Amino acid sequence: MANGTRPSDGSGRDGLRAALSGLTTRGRSFLAAGVAAGVCAYVLGQPDLLRVGLLLAALPLLCAVALHRTKHRVASTRVLSPGRVPAGAEARVQLRMNNVSRLPTGLLMLQDRVPYVLGPRPRFVLDRVEGGGRREVSYRVRSDLRGRYPLGPLQLRLTDPFGLVELTRSFTAYDTLTVIPRTEPLPAVRLAGEASGYGDGRQRSLALAGDDDVIPRGYRHGDDLRRVHWRSTARYGELMVRREEQPQRARATVLLDTRRIAYQGAGPDSAFEWAVSGAASVLLHLLERGFSVRLLTDTGDAVGGEGAGSFSAGGQESAAAAGMMMDMLAVVGHSDGAGLSRAHDALRGGEEGLLLAFLGDLDDAQVELAAKLRPRTGAAVAFVLDPAAWAGEGPGRSAGAVEGRLQRLRETGWTAVAALPGAPFADLWRQAGNAPAGRGTSGGWA
């Protein structure tokens, strides 16, 4: 990722006025001494003193003009690699300064603006840059908090060798660093579900259908000539071939509860951040296993693909969908909703596929509503967090109340797992795979 700023000519009265405003205390002193020497030379009739005054007054003015011209003949480029990193990982920022004029520059001082969560503002000092020359500097940024952070604009400060003038230029270009949640690899476990992923579930072969049901496509280099559909070729006037066998990809929905009232605490080790990281880990794991996946929140918003139901497709589209879902999880925050009714409306009519939910604190009414979220012919796995335990308040009421709500979910066909602080998510994932299947479900690998 790169951006740049084109230099300008810097001409006009406004430019000269801006250059004079950059006079330092030393520069203003030189100018005042030159004017005073000129007045005294006129009153006393001393031509030698007049020459000294002209020199003192002209030196800061000449430095201001030279720096002003240099200021608009320096171009910058920023390269951010990579543009998307997990929380706790580093990204490298490379700054390139190009002197597009034939004249050398003076001393250059660079400062890039970065949010405080990424670290202190990087500052660099560059010595003289020859005409047409280039200098490169780099620094690293890191954040333990997910989010989208602007980098830039770059500030360039120039000064002359005498310290008479100091000018600052702010470039307009900036980059955005996306810090996505931490993820961890998950083992392949057998969850209760109807299909097990790409190629292992139900398939339908268009190539084996009758001639009237065939949906052909244009011939591509490398296609087997035995798959040419001659009737369509005669109809369209070009070679047409039967489409390959199209497997029906298993579907999965990852539900993330973002209600503010369902969580306590804040920071990278809070319950909500654990739920976001868990959802991100499951999404990537399911995409790697060949599932069509979508991300759903309690607000009813779904992210996945552009097709029906916002489920991701395969191939490159699956990678793009993963990027969209990770970008959403990078900035997702708490909602002001009081329940899961909107998620229930979004899931209404779903007949198949896995449902994996990350739920915060649930009262009795929300437990009954969550029980209705379970698809009719698929698996439903819930990771239920105990906010009191995550807030360090100890088990307290949660020892009985949370377990009772988990049992209620299990009675309605859910595989419910209690997510306690300190437990690795991979272990909870295995626990979900070892749990007995709910009523009306069959096994499948995920």
C-alpha cells in the first residue's frame, strides 16, 4: 500500500508571506538588526554600516525564499506492509522522500502522525538531499487493540544551516492500518451437523442431467472436448461445454452477541474481546474447511458474500469474504440492544447448516429466545460466557444460574459450552466436538 504527494511550485504572494512567517527568533533578530543598522547608517552618513545592515537584513530573507522553494519540491511516499495485521503483530511503514528539483535541500526533519495506541510518533532527521535524490526511512507500529488506525499525514520541517528560518509542511496523504482480532488454529472436530463441508455433503451434477436441464458455458482453453454440448453449440454458434459438477457447499453461520448489557469489563483481556477473537477463529477455520460462511450479530446485520443470505462463495470470493468479515470484526463494538430478537428474525426460515454462537449474559427470556435460534436440520453450538467470572467477581450466582441456562439450551438441541476465563479456545472447541449431539442432528466434520 502506497501513497504519495505531488510537489507544487509554491509561487505567489501567499507563498512568500508564509515563508516570512517561518523566521525563527534568530532570523527576526537578524532582520531587526539589519533594519536598525540601515537607519543608523542613514542618520550618521556611514555607508559601511549600511552595507552591514543590508547583509544582516538580506540573509534571513534569502534563506526564507530558498527554503520555501525547497519545501514545495520535496515529494513523499508511504508504503504500509501489511495493511491488515492481527492484534499484537507488527506492521512496517516505509517513508520515501524525493527531491524533485535540481538543487540540494537543507536539513529535513520528519514526523509521521500515528495514534497513541500504536506507539510514539516517529521522528527522523535527514541530512542534505542532493538534487533528484531519494532517502528512505522506516518504522514499525503495533497495537494490542483491534481497530482501524490512520497513519499520517506526514509533517516535514525544514531549516537552513544558519537556523534563521524554519518551515513546516503537512502532506495530505495517509494510510489506514487495520488491526484484526487475534485468532488461533483450531483442530478438526466432528460437530453435530448435516454436512461436513465442501465436497463431502450433498452434491448435484449438472453434467449428468438431461439435455433440457443442462446449463452450458462457453468453451475455455483446456476444456475436455468430450464435454462439448453440441446442441448448444449449434444454437449459439460457438463451442459450448457442460458445466462441471457443482457441489453444494455446507453452510455455517457464526452469531456474535454484541449487546452492551451482556458483558462486563473492557480491554484486550475482557470477555467481549475473547468472544470477538473466538468468532474470528471459527470463521477462518470454517472457510479453510470449505464451508460457506456468514457472520451475524445480534443486531441482525450479516456479512459474508453478495449472494443470497450473504453466505460466502468459494475460491477467491471466499478469501474476499474472509477479508470483509475480519474487517468488520476489527471495528465491531457494543450494541445497545436488549435481546436477540433481531438475530432471531435474520435466522428465521433457516433449514440447514451449522450455527455457532458466542453469547454473553443471558436472562431467562433470552435463553428461551436463543433456544428458538437453533436450525431445524443442522447443528447449534453455543459458547456462553459468564460475565461475572470474566470480571473477576468469582463464580457467585453464576455457579448455578449459568449452568441452568446451559442445561436449558442443551435440552433444546444445542451443544452448549461454558467459556470461562483462561481456558484456551482450542480446548473449548474440542469439548464442543466431544459433546453428545443434540436432538435431531447428525454428525459432520468442522
